[in-house]
Amino acid sequence: MQFMLIGRDGTDEGALDRRLAVRDAHIALGDTLVAEGKMLFGTALLDENDKMIGSMLVLDYPSRAELDQWLAVEPYAVSGVWEHITVTPVRVGPSFVGLHK
């Protein structure tokens, strides 16, 4: 089952510092998920000044429960980088399915 996750960063003064402190761990875990076929796409969300303010991920997990298990160890989620997280079931269009390979 495919999901789109949008994680919105906090807006407090330390938000960007929290993001940068765990960014390498977030990317390393993302690389593992890409290799396993669980992360199809990911991008940082930017404001009008190119400042990172969140993330958008397209994920492929057998169930929402299994996605939640990953979310319980995802550095941006557990370190308080993402203040608001929404997860929506999606279906990646056939033209885009092979992009992550």
C-alpha cells in the first residue's frame, strides 16, 4: 500500500537546528528504505526563501501499522523536527512507478 507523508517542521527558533542535527541519520535511514523499496520518493518542503520547512515522502508499506513502526524510529519524527505529520493513502501513477529503481 502506498502512502504520502507530509511532515511539517516546527516554527520555533530551534526548528532548523533540530532538523540539521539529525539530518544525516534521516538521510541514512531513507537510503535504506529506498534500497528496500519502501521509500519511492522524498523531498524537502521549502518556504519562499528556500528554507527547509518540512518533508514530503511517498512510501510503500504493506500496511499503515508497518509504516507507523518505521515512523516510531524515523529521526525527524522522534527528534521533534516534524511538528505535524499527515499520512494519506495514495496510488502512484503507472508512469512513475519505476522512478525509484
